[in-house]
Amino acid sequence: MVTAILISLAVVFVAELGDKSQLITMTYALRHRWWVVLSGVAIAATLVHGLSVAIGHFLGLTLPDRPIAFAGAIAFLLFAIWTWREGRADDGADEVRVAEPRFVIFAIVSSFVLAELGDKTMLATVTLASDHNWLGVWIGATVGMVLADGVAIAAGVLLHKRLPEGFLHRLASMLFLVFGLWLLFDGALGLRWVALAVTGSVVVVVGTVALIRFARRQDSAPAAASTAPSSCNSP
């Protein structure tokens, strides 16, 4: 059992590095408290790898990839709209809200489960469970995913401390939009080149708009500073 834990932990940790689940985790960490995100990731990892072990060790079944990818795409697109609307609401508020948004843990768990179903990490767990102790594989895979995504949470927390709140809202919304479009065109429809073109175009357009807005703010800052002394000296 110890061997199964160590092997599964190492395999899943390496498989998660640079995977979309790390980016999803960092996106949530930009918006929510680290312990909330970590709790959601731990619950999702337990569910996903529990299902993987059941499939690999007990059932020997495969999951339908495209319907799951379509459901995941819809979920991420809804999360993009939700995050954007929260950002607009926070911009109009007098004080920044400190309470966690409703259903945030449910959102984290559901998005993770939909993103991981049929992913290479889940397939690796299914394969390991067919040849090793199922409980050890379940424990090791769950811990490996939590550790790997913990790195992403740390990155998100650091960015959250250094970037403006409004920018973080827009960044998180854009990332959810990109995830949703990628899952829709690549996972659900099997059109990888279209997925690359669409998501790349979204990133370029959003990045260009952000640069233009930043340049305009930089140009307006000196004008505002120059008018301040004159207004103070006026009778």
C-alpha cells in the first residue's frame, strides 16, 4: 500500500504541473481566500480520484469524453460571466466585500470535477488502480493533486497581494472564458485548430484593450496632477 501511495503521489503531482487544473486553481486564488480554494480542491480531488479508482479497479469502464467536455465548457463560461458581474458590482460598491461569494466551494468543486473527468491525470489514476492497491492509489493521487494545486494557490495569493482588485476580476473572468472556449472547441467538438485560433484571438483582443486602457490612464495622470495645484490656490 505504501508503494501505491508513493507512486500515485509522484505520478499525479508531475502530471498536474502545468495542467489546466493548476491554472484554474490560480484563477480561483486570485478571487477567494486560500483556505476556501484549498478546501474545494481537496474535495474535488477526493471525488475525482475516488471515481478513477472505482473505474480502474472495480468497473473497468470508460467515460464519454465529449459530453463531459461540453458540460465543463458551459460551466466555465457561466463562471466567466459570474466573475465579471461580481467585478462590476465590486467596482460600484463603497467598500470591498470581504465575505466569500455564495456557493464558491460548490463552484470550485464542480469546475474541477468537470475539468478533470477524462483528463490525463484521471486516466493515470485509472491505470494505476488497475495494477496497485486501490486505497493507496486513491490516497496518493489525492495528495499529489492537492500538493500540485497548492503551488498554484500560492502563486494566486502572491498575485492577489500585488495587483488591483478590478484587474484581478477581469483577469479571472478572461481565464474562465478561455478555459470554456478551449473545452468547447477542443474537447467537445474535437476542433483543436479552431480552439487555438479562438482562444488566441480572445487573449490578443483582451490584451490589446487592456494595454490601450492602461496607456490612456497613464496619459490622463499627468493632466490630473497638473490641475491639482491650480485648484488648491484658487480663492
